[in-house]
Amino acid sequence: MRIGAFSSLKRRGLWVGLFSGFVLAGAAWAGGGGDGHGAIDPAKLDDLLWRTVNFLVFAAILYKLAAKPIKEFFSKRRMDISSEIQDLETQKIRVQKALKEAKAQLAAVAAEREQIIQQYIAEGEAEKAKIIAKAEQAAQRLKDMAAMTIAAETKKAAAELKKEIVEAAIQLSEQIVREKIVPEDQQRLVDDYLAKVVEAH
């Protein structure tokens, strides 16, 4: 109530001030336009008063017509600004929340990426160990096969060499026997062989 009364008094004071200002301005104008002795021309004063009254009536009508729309406009504008501020605050909170969620998702993605990288590294190391183990096994098999082949070839070569030595020894023995034996020895060997055959049968 005090605020309304103060506003009403303020408006009345404004009208009174405007009216007084117009009256004083008119009086000064009328005094300046007289015969030079400072007399006020009644016709000009009446004209000024009518102009002032017309202006005040026009101003009052304009105030009556425009005061409410202007007040509603500024009230609505104030409400719109307040609503926009609230909307901006809401959007700000929503954006901050979305930003926080995005940061959390990025952190989760980074952690998952690091986990996947470590998993791939571990799998790579395991696969590398498997490949090395298979390569070592293959190398050992090749080494064993080479050793077996060398042993077999060595045994075969030794057998062939032994056979050649035996054959050479037989040939040498036959040659020595042919060179050393005489006809009497040949007859005696034949007789001994026949005697053994007879005894066997």
C-alpha cells in the first residue's frame, strides 16, 4: 500500500510540475512578446493556457491509454527475461551434466581402450611364445632327423666299407692261396673235403 501511495503521489507531483513548467514558460514567452514594458498580453496568455490544457488533456489521455499496455509490456518483458534466465540456467545445468557424462564416457572409453591394448599385447606375447616354441620344436625335429640321417648314412657307409674290405681281403686271400698252393696241396685239400663229405653222410 505504501508503495502504491508513493507512486500515486509521484505521478501527481509529475503532473503538477509539468503544468507549472508550462505556465512559467508561457508567462515568460508572453512577457517577452509584449510592448517591451514587461506587460503580459491576455490573448497570448489565454492561448498559452488553452495549449497547456490541451497538452495536459492529451497527456492524460495518452497516459490512460498507454500506461497499462506499457506496464504490461514491461511486466511481460520482465517475466520473459526471468523465464529466459531460468531457461538458460536450466540449459546450463543440463549442459554441465551432459559435459560431465561425456567426460565420464571418455574416461571409460580411454580405460577400455587401454585394457584392449594390454589384452592385445598379452595375446601378442602369448602368440609370439607359441611361434617360438613351435619353431624350436621344428628345429629340434630337423636336428634329430639330420642326426638320424647322418647316423644311418654313417652306418651304411661303414657297412659298405666293411663289405669292400671283406671282399678285398677274400680276393687277396684267394690270390695268396693261388700263389702259394701247389698241386699236391690241392689234391690233399680235395681228399680231405671228400672225406668230410663221406663222414657227414
